[in-house]
Amino acid sequence: MKNFILTFLFSVPLFLQAQNLPQCDSLIIDCCTLGNDTIMLNASNTTTVLFDYPGFILFDSNMDTIAKENVNYFGISGGPQPHYMVVMAPLILPFTGYLNLYYMFYDSIGCSFPITIADTSTGIYSSAQKTSVTVYPNPSNGNFTLETNALSNQSVEIYNLVGEQIFQTTLNNARTPIHLNAPSGVYYCELKDGRNNILRKKIVVE
């Protein structure tokens, strides 16, 4: 993604308080995990009232769209349920804006949460490390090569869009072939080193 300044992934725990529909008060939002071109949050619903076909959109204080989720769920269950938003504009930390929850394929707005994401170095790869990860070809038929200049013994895990781990291995070389036997779709490849730093790459199986 062009001009996306958050090259590396980190977590900022944040619990938000609902502002709109009464059922918004039943939601617990744990936000956010930031990646190269994604923002992941966990949503939990403490009641049986569902938001049909939900989707989150992150806005800045001017109500410009920063990130938007692809609808992947029929509703929000007990959770925690991972929701991935695709970054559409630069996200500069510290960030203050709004996290809106829509339902019925973005036809109606259900909740609007004020959100602040702090500027923190927790879990970030230092820029001095100049860590880089490339996955190619991408898209592919499931046969990828993962190339990195990071140290060896990194854990590699691949997840589907509902957060289920479908693949795991350990990198011992700068260039590692990955044979993913999975249906066509979008997946997320996570690299974890011994210091619990994480870097996520989106991969597509055709």
C-alpha cells in the first residue's frame, strides 16, 4: 500500500464504550493490532443480540475513512472474534478518531466508538533492524516463497480470515518455500521472533 507509514506490527490494548444503539453496550472491543495494510480488532458480544452482517470502519477526526472491514461474519458472537480492516489511507500515531460498526452490509450504522491509539514502541521492530519480509508469488496457487533478512528461528503461522491457524513452521533460511494446501481466498502470514515481535503479510490463494 502506498504511503502507509506503519511498516511493522504491534498491539495497543484499548477497550471502547458504545455510543449509539442499546445493544452496543453488549459489545467489548479490544483494539488494535496494526500490520502493513491491515488493522485487526477483537469483538465480543455479551448478549444474544446479533448485528447482522457486521462491518467496522475506522474514521479519523475529520470523518475521512482510514480503514474498512470486508464483511466475513453473519453476526458478532460471544467471541473474541477477530475482525480485519484493510487500511485505505495513512494512519499516523497517535491517532484519534471513530470506530463505527455497521450492519446489513453497511446499510445501517449500529454503533460509533470514539477511539484513541497511542504512539507506542511496544512490540515494534526497530527501524534500525531494517527487517523486511517478502512473499512471492502473491497471489499463487498455494506455493509461496517467503524471503526475509531477519534472524533465523522465526515462527511462521498462517491464519484464515476467522482467525483459525492453518499452517505453522519455523524459518531457518533467508528463503523458505511454503506449500499451503488451502481453498482459494485471503490469508494472513505472521512471523514471530524470540522477542514476540510480529510482522503480518497478506497472501492470496487463487
